[in-house]
Amino acid sequence: MSDFFKAVDKIKPAYDATYKFVLLICKLLLIGDIAITTMAVAGRYISFIPDPAWSEEIVLTFMAYMAVLSAALAIRRGAHIRMTAFDPYLPKGVVRFLDVLSDIAVLILAVVMIVVGWKYAMKIGAKGTYVSMPGLSKFWQYFPIPLAGVAMLIFELEALYNHIKAICLKEDPKEVQA
């Protein structure tokens, strides 16, 4: 059984690369948000700096991407919000079961985000355009949901694998994740 886990552990670099890529996207979006917001605010008070009409919509779109993608990053690190106040008082088996159950629930949420988010992006988003940029489809405002769903699905599969590995090898799940 441990040979199986050793073989599967070889794809961990792919998870690491996915995490780094999503983190890079979030960093670039934050830089873009700061730069556009700075330009828009400065443009209101300094005459030679333009205040583009599209700045608010783009900043809000970037923020939507960052919010849902950073939630996927939190899943990978095990830093998402969850109730752990009773964990020290419960048997380890119950805590592990509840951790697996919550990961399955988040996995289902990720699938819903992919399926429903894609439908909304294609049906609603593709029909509209940004007010200040009529040439840009509102698809891009709805696309963060299925995109984050894919990232969440990838990271939840890794989390569930780590739980299964910890159960089969009788290890502490925190050590398996590291």
C-alpha cells in the first residue's frame, strides 16, 4: 500500500506548481488593482493623469478574481475557516471523520461552482458588456466562479488524498500535508 502512496506522491510537484500559479495570478491582480486605483484617484486631483471611466469595473472584477482564487489557496494550506474549538475534546477519529466530511462538502461546492458558474458565465455573462467598455463581454465578471471551482477541486482532491493516506498509513494528517 505504501508503494501506491509513493507513486501518487510523485504528482505533488504538479499541485505545488498549480498553487504557485494561482498565487502568481492573485499577486498580479493585486498589483493591477493597486495601480488602477492609484491612477483613478490621482486622476481626479491631478490634471495631467487620466481618470479612465473603466477603472471601477476593472478593479471590482480583479477583486472578484482575487477573492475566490484566494479561497482556493486557503484550501491548499488548510487555512479556510472552520470550527475547531471542540477538536481537542473529541476523539481523534471523530475529528478526522469531520475533516474528511468537510472536505467532501467543499469538493461538492467546487463542482457546483464549476457547473453553475460556467452556465452563468455563458448564458448571462456572454450576453452583456461592461458599461464603460462596450467591447468587453461580462463573461469575464462571471468567469472567476468556475475558475476558482477548478482550483478548489484540484486542491480538495489533494486534501482528500492526504486524509486517505494518513488513515491508511496511520499517520498524523498534519505531517502528511507538509
